Amino acid sequence: MKLKLFILLYGLLFSLNIKAQPIPQLIKDISPGPGTSAPWRFIQMNEILYFVANDGVNGSELWRTDATEAGTYMVKNIGSGDFDLCESTNGCREESIVMNNILYFKASDPVHGAELWRSDGTEAGTYLLKDINPGIGDCTNYYMSGQYFAVLNDILYFAADDGNNVELWRSDGTEAGTYLVKDFAAGISSFPQYITAIENYIYFRCINALGNAELWKSDGTDAGSVLLKQLWIYSPEYKNMFIEYDEYIYFAGGDDPDNIYNFELWRTDGTPAGTALFMDINEVEEVGSTPHQFHILNDKLLFSADNSHNIYISDGTVAGTAKLSDHNGNEFDATYEAYLLAESKFYFQATNDEDELGLWVTDGTNAGTKFLSAIESGVFSEYANFNDYYATAVNGNNIIYRGYDDENGCAAIFQSDGTAPGTFQTLECDILSSVSSIITYNGKVILSGVADTYGGELWMFEPEFNTGLHNFSESDRITIYPNPASEYLQFSNIGQEISNDEIEIHNIEGKIMKSYPFSDRVSISDLIPGIYFITINNTVSKFIKE
């Protein structure tokens, strides 16, 4: 009788623990009614989130929000009338950056064309920094997009066109302090790209007067600009092109003038003599591996290579640089640009050995590289279109991301705590759909989404990660007995594909309590009484510890 009462009590507690889905809150209907304001290009400065939106009257302009309706308003109508803040054909682009509590971004007005602007968050404090290309001409163009802003020692560096050439410029935030650093191509455009601040220098690629690519570093002065090597540098996206790891700076480079697409893993110690090929990952002649997406994960260098199909981990030695496999030793095919770095986990999209596309997670080890959940269509990604984000780390290794609900035909919100049972759709499409521009703000999530009669507007919601296991579907692929149990669990009905996997035991809050190499019998004597979940591969089963 006591045992039955115990089971019923825990069953009741479990049912009470299942919380309702978080309810998203409309921050402001910026374009009233069914109109779409399409908020995007989020960037936080102090306690305010800045973004671009269209209220249906003034065009796309700079807005700000503190996550309240009253605190959400347009900063300034830069474009004038219903013109957008970026009417220029070649200018503006999407990037913005914060330096000394000032937001710097590209914008255009009818008088000056596309130029560099600054804002302190007020209308009066939002103004043109300098008319670099005088008159209606644009100082910004294609070569001033992506990661072409960098801040070093309270100086902003960027590429700009003064009407003659595109070169490297610097600014201290004043008109007088905004000027050319150096003419790197003797009278023609050098097109500085991939500008990245590391230590006391900025690193970037330039094109010389003969059309050859060069790697430079600069302290912001003509005399302090040093040519490191003539070679091509490349990244398929404008982010994480250079990274410092263990006293070296790593990047994708190629020094073959006849094949500028043969990019391999290079590194530099900041000197011409110390700039060299580190590893030829793809040894096929004239075919590069194009390493990119450089990150530091658990004190190791992580990057994608083999044209995005594989993820590598390195300790800074050739012998210690290896391609990741999953926890079963199987290879996988990663997907271009689909990634998110959390506190100690790296999330990415890849195809498993059963040709199933889905969300993966790794801690930088084969044992910690696991398939979490299928993604039937669409792309999991932190980064798309420069300042537009489709995934965000909320706290620790907990993430929110955009996924596609094929059943209902819409992009919706998903979440993951880094475990298979803790990865699921957190909002139904009839609550919020067409999700984009996701960003973490003060522990909550702000995004663009469509609900009911609203077009794409600004929303906020607070996800819950401590009850992730309530959305699991129990598997009949594994039989657990006894259940309830006090000392041990025995497994049967085990397929060969499961028997190589690790066993994890989670509590009802999703926390991993124990993990073991696979065995058909495990001890649970040290667990306190309660409801737990066994996860093996992508199977989940519930049991009760007496």
C-alpha cells in the first residue's frame, strides 16, 4: 500500500511539475495592425537594445527599447520622410559597433549619401560623424560590410571611400579625429577586409597595387603598419576570421597566386618570419580546406574545415589537431554557418550517419559530440545577415533557436539544454511564428515574430530550462526493470546501435545526475528517491527510484 501511495504521489508531483509554455509578450506594435515593422540588426549598449524597424510612416530607421512599450521608440528619422536610413545602393550595409557608450553605424540621408554615423541613444546625440566622401557620394560600400568595424584602444577602425579610393580609416569619435591611416595600394583602392583587433594591433587583408592580397597588422599609424606576408585570406562569412590562441593568431590563408581559393590553416606570431602555414588539412593538390568559424572551446581551438563538412579541435600542435567524430566514433557532415558557442558547449547543424539533418552539440571531445534533435527543414544558426541572429545562448549552455515546424509550416522557437530530452519546440506556431532576429536581453529573449493579427513585430519571452524533460516521448526500444527500483536497473531489448552509447540519468529538472559507459546493468543506489529519466542515444525512458 505504501509503495502504491509513493508511486501515485510522485506521479502527481510530476504532473504538477509540467509547466505551461512561456507566454510571449508583445513589447510594442511598431507598425500598428497587420503591418510589419520587421525589427532586426539588434545590438545592446548599456541597458538599451537598439535595432532597425519600419513603423509604416518613416521607413526603416534606428529604434531603441528597454523591453517596455513606453521605452520603445524611434531614435531619429535619419532617412528623412518615409525614406529608409539606408537608401544608398552601395552603402550602409548591416554592421554596427559600440565604443565608449556610443553606437557607430552606417546610414544615409538625402544630403550626404551613405556615411558613418554615431548615436548616444538620443535624437540630438545621433548625427553624422564625418562626410568622408563629400556631398552625396557614399563613403561606405560593399567592402565596408561584415566585420569591417574594429575597436582598439578607444579608436574605431573601418574601411571607407573618400571619393578616390577605399582605404583604412580610424576615428576617436570626433570629426577632427577621423582620418586615413595609410594608403596601402599607392593610389588605388586597397579594400581593407576582415579587420580584427587582437592585443595592441588590428589585423586585416589588403590588395596591393599589383592586385595581390597581403596580410597586414597596424597600431593605427602609418609607421606602425607592418606587412606580414603576401597571401590571400578568406572567410565565407564576415565573422571570426582571425583568432588568438596560445600566442598565435590563426586564419585561413593561401599563398598560391595561381589558385587563390586554395585556403588552408595559417598562423602568425605577429612577425613576417613567424607567419607560416600551420597545417595542410586537405592534402589534395590545389584543393583547400577553407578553415573558418574559429572559436575557443574549453581551452582548445575549434574551427570548421573541409569546406564546412567537418569540425576540428586543436591544442596548437599539428599532432594535436584532429577532426571530431561523434560519441560512437562515426563521422558527420556539418552545415555551413550553422553554429552557436555557449558557455562550455558548441552547437551546430550536421547530418548524422543515417543521413538525418539535425542539431548537434560538442564539448570538444568525441565522447561529448552528440546528435540532439532532427531539423526537418530550415537552418539552425546564430548568425545570418551580419546583425540578424537565429539562435542565442540565454544562460550557461541553455540556448534558444529558430527551427522549422514542418507539421504547421512555419518557423518557430525551439530550445535546448544540451541534452536530447531537453531539446524541443518551446512555442507552438499558433502562438508565435516566422521567428527571426533572436537575441538575449537581461536574461530574457527579444525577437521578431508574427502572432494573431500582428505582422512581424517586437516580442519578448522568458524561457524555462529547468523542466525540459517534460516534453519527451518515451521509447519502447529499451525495457527497464525493475521499475520502481532501489539498487540497480537492468536493460533489455537493446539494439546494436545503442549498445555502444553512453548512459545518462537525468532528474526531472533535466540535470544530469549520473553517466556511465554502456552496460546492461547500472547501479542507482546512491540516488535519492524520485522520478528520473534514462537517456541512451536518442531514446528516453522514465523510472522511479524507491
